[in-house]
Amino acid sequence: MAIPFNEVLAKAESYKADMTKFLRDMIAIPSESCDEEKVVLRIKEEMEKVGFDKVEIDPMGNVLGYVGHGPHLIAMDAHIDTVGVGNLDNWDFDPYLGMEDDEVIGGRGTSDQSGGMASMVYAGKIIKDLGLEDEYTLLVTGTVQEEDCDGLCWQYIIEESKIRPEFVVSTEPTDCQIYRGQRGRMEIRIDVPGISCHGSAPERGDNAIFKMGHILGELEQLAGNLGDDAFLGKGTLTVSEIFYTSPSRCAVADSCAVSIDRRLTWGETWEGALDEIRALPAVKKAGGVVSMYEYNRPAYTGLVYPTECYFPTWKIEEEHVATKTLEASFELLFDKKPTVDKWTFSTNGVSIMGRHGIPVIGFGPGKEPEAHAPNEKTWKDHLVTCAAMYAVIPQMYLAQLKK
């Protein structure tokens, strides 16, 4: 079946107002991780309204919408939880009431990443309107808890629901560029013991904070000597939190701990990242215990699906069929070549591709710097561009397979 690219573009443009309204409805519903039920129900309502063939909510609370009945399963994903709003004084508008002008829509989650959900749902409508169904089933997922634990939702979908697409389009913000990878990450903790005593005679104790101070200096040095990759860039390390215990402000601290955000580039492993910290002289001298965090927070449904806080690095090749599918879709729709790049931050691809080897390719509305920032916004034209892309990708994939 020949794809009517001009008609797809026209349809996407005609649904700009509908996508805008749907997006504003979503951002008006606070939906931080583990509190997504109301926005999930709103998404289910919109999927049913535009004519999805089946819509269901799984035991974790992810909403799964299906278009078509063909043998090739292709998935598109948007996480629909958000971070909090932070200091409201930094916002120029209400993050939930949002704002809108001729070009942009503002509000928490507009770029990260409810905009992707709006475009996906209306891509399903375009497919139905124009009869673009073929030998594929399109699965559109609105996934939960990503901001808390990226990829956990897809661990559940793949491992428990036994759903395994041929490839997945992530609609995380890419500024309407094609992204084919990201660094991984892990959440590490160092615990240092001490012995308390009265602060007037600190020599009687063993100050855990002083011991941690030496470790922090060595961590800063280590951060400058991590791995590098020509495509994904350098591994990074930063101390993100510090904790202590002490009987009082007039006592020596008897424990100290820090959290580390460690970004892993290609070739780095979680075992290596832990071992290089354990090998630091100050860690050894302090008797520091180096461990990886575990995530076990209940979903809004009550389901607990624990996992270690390790999120693998992943990338797909320039010549991969998924990359070529998106490049061809973009060129035929917009008569120009796309930019191909990678994310700086982490996505659900850590489970889909990183853990399970299912290819992931990124194309989404909005921009990375908008994520988690005050005055978050996305662009109406991005919604249109992405809806058109999502509507043609499944058939273009089938065409690429036949080459």
C-alpha cells in the first residue's frame, strides 16, 4: 500500500487543536510517579474516543492501546508520570493550569513527556482515518514510574506480560530529531562508620564526616578519569546526596553516607563502577561499604516490582532497520534529511534495549533542556510533526524489511 504522505501531513495539521487540548488536559492532572491513575484514565478515554481497537490497563497501571491486528508488533512509548514542580517562584505560570500561545504550550510534562502521548494517540487516529493499517499491530504505551525508576514499567511489560515488540519508538523529547542511544546510569551509595563522643573532646571518637571528606576528594578525581565513547560521550559521576547521624550538634558524627549518580558510557559496567569506588584508598581506609540502591516503591495499583537501580547503556547502529525506517519516514514526509543524535538523559530504553535487546529508536516533541525545568513547554508544530511520523513509521518499517 502506497503511503499518502501529503494526506498524512494534512491530517496531522488538522488535529493540532485536538492534540493541544488533549495535552493541556493531561498536564492539568498532577501525575508524579506512583500517582498516575487519573491521567492514565484520561489517556484511556482519548484512545477509545479516537478509535483504538483495544485499550487496557495492566496490573502495574500502564495503559496499553492497540491499533490493527497484523503479525508484526511495533510499539511506541511515552512515560506519563512527571517530576514535581519545585519552587513555584521560578515559574511564570501555573505548572498545571499551564499556558498557551500560537506556538507553544506550557506546563509540567509538556516536553517530558505528555507531548509524545498526544502525538501518538492522534497518529492512531490518522492511521484509522486513512486506512493505513497493514500487516502490523501498533502498541501505544503510556507507562508509569519512569521518573522514579526508568525502565521498570517495560521490565514488567516484557518479563511479566510477555509482550515483545520487534522494535520500539521512544517519544522522549528529541527536538524532532532521531536519537539512537544513551548512556546508562546507576545509583550508588557509600556508607562510612564512625564512633560518637562529646564534641568538646573529638579525639575520643571517630568522625565519619571527616572520613567521608577524604572520600569525596577522591571521587572528584575519579570523575575526571572515566570512560569515553565517540558517540555517547564520557561517563560521569556526581555526588547527589549526603546523610549523617550524630547524637547532637555537640557530638562527633557516628555515620556518614553519600548517594552517587553514575552515568555509564559504552563499555563501562555496573560491576566496574562499584569496584573502582571500592578501590579508592580513602574508601578502604574508612571501611566504607559501597552498594547499589534498590527500588521497591509501590505503583499506584499497589503492585511492588522491585529492581536494582542499574539502568544499562544502549545504542543501535546507524544502519539498523529501525534507524533507516525513521530516516526514510522523515525524508519522505518533510523532503529533507533528519539529524541523528543521542540523548543526554536516560529513558525507558534502558530496559527495552539495555536489558532485553529490543531495538529502540527515539523521535519526540519537545526539547531535553525543558525536562524537569521551571516553565517547561513544548511546541505545537512538534506535535504535528511527530503525529505524522508516528502514523507512517509502521508501514515504512514493513517496507524496509522487504528491501
